Amino acid sequence: MKFYTIGHGGRVPEDWRAPYRELLRRSGDLLVARLLEIPAPFCLLCAEKLAVECHRQMIAEHLVASRGWDVQHIE
């Protein structure tokens, strides 16, 4: 399944982290709502090799903080 709604959908400016964190702060539960419908375990993938360089790191942080999920990064 592809969920473009939780990604950035293409090229973004280098300073994307602050706006994306703000988006998750304001609308994170709405953005990840579809993930709740997927049977666990599942994997978030992106074109970035390292989670720290990708929006999926922030999504994982949101899921841990808001839902108490256990997250493992596979790199």
C-alpha cells in the first residue's frame, strides 16, 4: 500500500524538517490514522536510506509518543 498522505510526495526544500514536525504536531493523528487499519507488524519505507534523513523517522517518533508503539529501524 502507498500512503502519499504521510510522505512529502516529491522534492522538498532542504529545510523540510521544521515544517514537517509542525504538520505532525498539528495533524499527526489524522495523518497516521490509516496506519491503524493495517495489521501489525508493518514497515514504513522511503527512498532515503537512513531513517534520520527521512520523514519516516518523525512519523515513527509520533507513533511512539502518541500511541506507545514499539518501533525498530532497519537500515
